[in-house]
Amino acid sequence: SVKNFLSSMGQKMPERHICVLDVQSQTLSGSSWLVFRGPAAFAESLEDTPNIWDSAVRRGVEAGRKAAGVTRKRPRQDTGNEHGGDEGPAPIAALVLGPRKRDRGDEDDRFMLHELLKKRTGLDVVEVESIPGGPEHRGSLPGPIGLLLILPAALEHALSTLRASVDTTRFQEGCVVVIVEIPPNGFVIPKQNGPPQAFMPLQQRNGEDKEVLDLQKFKDFKATVVEHHSAPDIDAVIYAVPHIGAFLCYSDASIEALQAELVRLPAGTQPSSKKAVWELYPSSGNALKLPRGLAPYETPFSVAASWMAEGGVLAFTGAGISKESGVPTYRDGAGLWKQYDAMEVSSISGFVGEPAKVWDFE
């Protein structure tokens, strides 16, 4: 239904330039951004189990509603109070369509999409042609926007509007934003105090379903990102997103893969380099485990920091933090092997010869 609905409206993504999504400088502060490769990935997410919508998204919208002190408006009773109490209206999901053609045949698909989103999130769905917030929308929405879904034809104008200014009173704080399709020429997400992160679709061979990495396109993509969207002497992290893939960008610009592994090229490497280290970037599943879901300003790092601040946290780590923690290392300039003979204090033969010495060292 999702794919049919988009097709019936003639939704197409403009192939112009790389879109910039600056989540740390948007007017919608504290929001998490859920980005899908395309309609197929979006549809997959609605049917998947466990489901990002009825866990992280639903909990996040609920947390934003509680932060605003708004409870769901009850039906008005005959109490003499015209507004049925002091409760505000419940948040809604706004579906931003952009310029569209209407097709009578899409009504069933539209109804199915609305009902499925309502079932997953608990929110009523309202269709709009552009980002709400201007005078033309004032008073036209039944509640604050807790979930904003941007369809392909509306993306470029929507991002431009959000970079400028909108009436934030029309939005719930930490409003979860969903982008249904990555632009053909890719996305770049600037990151304060770090390299920009860029995303492009994996390529499909002609006549085949198999997706491959086009090294030349990847090389050109990275060169464009570094040239136009990176500070001097700062490289970029490049990701390729598969057909049913998606990713979550938290309010601190940290990234989490969803539904499928992403392919990542870390900063400092080149697509054509023999030393290029291609990595599969799997999902950690953190989004489904966050206690308050995609709540305003909520990230895995902020949750971990709050747990540590409360105390009672035991962390299991690998090698690499000893020196910073004040624990002597073995092999660096002032390491233990500069002071002790390893064969005497840390070997079977040493233990057989002088067990007390080995026990003292251990």
C-alpha cells in the first residue's frame, strides 16, 4: 500500500544535488530523524517485528507529550466547561506530501497507510502539502505534531523550511521526523566537532536484483562531500544504504543502522585505495531498548551517561583503556615488561621455578 500510494501520486525525488540534513542546527531541536532508503524499506519497517514504530517512535512521542504537560483530550462532558477540562489536544502525525497529483484509485492505499500508522503509533494521521507552521496552517491542525513524515516530492522544500524557521509552537518538542527516501545523489549530515557523515544508495546492476558498490560513484560522492561539506583537513565518513536499509540519526548526530547492515568507509580512507577498510555497520538494536524511545534529546549516549551518574554501573571493556585508567600496560615505553622479565613472572617455567615470585606479580 505504501509503494502503491507513492506511485499513484507520482512521487519522484529530484536528482539535483546532495541534500544537507543538519540535525544539530534545525529549528526542531531535540528531534531524532528516521531515514529510509526508499518506499520498500519504509513498508518493511511497518511490517517488521520487533517494530521501531510501536516501540521507539510511540514511546518517544509519549515522552514528548508528557514533557509538554499535555494529556489526551477526553470527549466533552456536560460539565459547563466548553473545552471539556484543561487538557490539550493529543499529538498527531503529519504526512507531508508535497506537490502531487490526485488519483481516485489511491484511496484504498491511502486508507491502509493511515490505519497502519495509527495502529503502530497511536496517532491520527493528517495530510498536508508542506511543512506546517506558517499562517496558512494556523488553527488547521487538530493537535501538535508529534510525528512528521516527509514524502520524496516534499523533501527538498521541507529541509529548506526547517533550516529557516517554522512556528515551533505547532510541533511537540522532540518531534520525531521520518524521511521516506534518501535522495538519489545522497545525504550529508554535518557533525559538530567531528567529520561529516554522508549516505548514498547502494547501486543495482542493470537487470539484476543484486546490489553492488560502484567504486567510481563512491569516489566521486566522497570527493564532493569533502569539497563542499567538510572543514579543511577534515575527512568524511561514507555510508552506503541497501534496498531495505534505514538509519536513525539522533539529536547529537550519532548514527544507528536499522533493518539491514550498512556499508561504511571510515574517515581517512579512499574508495579506490588498496588499504581502504570497508566495514559492515550492523544495527545495535539500541533504538528498541531506549527506556523512553525517541524522546526529546534522548540518545544511547545520554541514557548511558544518566545511568553512570546514578551509580551502580559495572562496565566490561576490552584492551585499550588501561593506561587512561591508571592501570600499567605491558608493552609501551614504561610498561611492565620494562621492569620485569616475562619469562620469570608470567610463564609456566617461571611458575615451576619460583611460584611465589609469579604469585606476587599476579
